[in-house]
Amino acid sequence: MNPSWPRGRLRDVLLCVGGRGDVNEADLSAAVTSALRELAAETLGERSLAELVTVGAEDHPWGRSLGLRLADYDVELPDVLLYADQSDLPPQVKESCPTLSQEEWEAVLLVSKLIFRGLQSEPEPARDDAGQHPQATPRPPRSVAREQFCQALAAISERVDLHQHELTGQLRTALLNFASETPDNKEAAQRIAVLHTGEPQQGPRLCLSRSGLAFSKVVLSADGCPVPSCVLEEFPDLTQDEWNAVIHVTGLTLMAFEAELARDVGIATVSR
């Protein structure tokens, strides 16, 4: 697949991060960085800090998996969101999204964290020569649960034959199968829905079921908010720019799994 528009290009390359096969990590990182910058330029303009995020891996006792991480701080984006999802709803976000509740804010951050986890590659077996990884390494295939979660995310923009209720149902099921049915995850799953919101030409996207607010809108409305204290407690050296980069890339990733605007698709069709 070679999508014609920035969201599709970013979606494809993000799905490649956890895909099976040999991967040159430098090439993959460059492709993700390029796709992020392209969508960021269109969406955020000069204030984008997406360049502070890269593709990389960290050795753990259970193995090594590729994913999105802050380049200089060297921490995975889902780890940052792990400590952010209990943060207070920022006044700036509340002003931009007046109907948003504290519980919905927490759900947006939790689900975003799980999406980043789902896009990571399966852990490779731990090696005796940790830290001496070749530039190209064979990645194991995704687990069934991870693959179904990725497919459910991709279906939001790609399965035009499915009704939004079907897309919502399969996404909720896939999320819980992948992330486990903890009380927090079950509550968050009930707060998500795939909806057509905004103008009539707006395609389906991941939204909050009660308010109808798009996840990407909620996250990007936090652009420039101070780093939450609960995040600084765990990552005391995290800078404001790095926190903004986490917000930017989270929002861009959510946008990548939204359908293109109908007017854009129409323009593309006419121009061919």
C-alpha cells in the first residue's frame, strides 16, 4: 500500500514497526520520522516537536521490542503516558473541550498508551550480548491479540464497508483481548467509539462515546500544557519540549488512524 495522503503514509509506517520480518532500524526510524514530520507540518506547523521522537528499543528481562520513544531522554512514549493517565484535566483542555470530564481525559491517555503498546514489535528473546544488536534484526510475528488490535485500528479508516457500530465493537473487543480485562481497561473500552463527527464529510475516527469528542482533538488541545507533576515525579529531567513532543506525536498517531476528510479524497480523485 502506498497511500496518497500524510495520514495514510504515517499509518502504514507505524504498522511496519511491529510487522514481521527483517528490519533495518535506522531505515525504519527515518521513515517514521519523515511521515511524522509530514503530517505535523500539515497539522501543527512550525510549533511541531515531533522530531524529538524516534523509533528505538530498550533491553528488558523479557526481551527487546521496537517502538516510539523520546530520542534524547530515551524513554518509551507509552511509559510517559502510563504516568500521565492519572493527571488532572488541564484547564486549557477543558476550555477547548468544555464537555470533557476528568474520567474521559484519563481514558484518552490510557487508550493512547495502549495504542502505542499495540504498535510495538513483539519482544525478541533476550540475548547474551545485550546492547550489541545488529542494524537489521528479524522480528517475531505479532501475537494474535496484538495483530487483531492493529487490524481493528486500521479498519477505522480502511473498512468503509463496516458500520461505525461494528467498528466500535471490534475495537473494544480487540483492545481488551490485547490489554487484558482490568477494571480500568474495561471502563476505558466502554468510553471509546468510532464515530462520524464534525462536518458531514468527516470520516470515521476514534472518539469518546459520551461526548463524541475525537481523541486526536482532545490530545492536541493539551499542546503547551505544563508537564504533569505525576510525570515529573517519575521523569524529573523531562523537559517541557519533550512533553510537548509526546502530546504532538500521540495526537498525530491518533490522526493516522482516522479516515481522510472526504473533501481531500475528492480533490485527490479529481486531480488524477
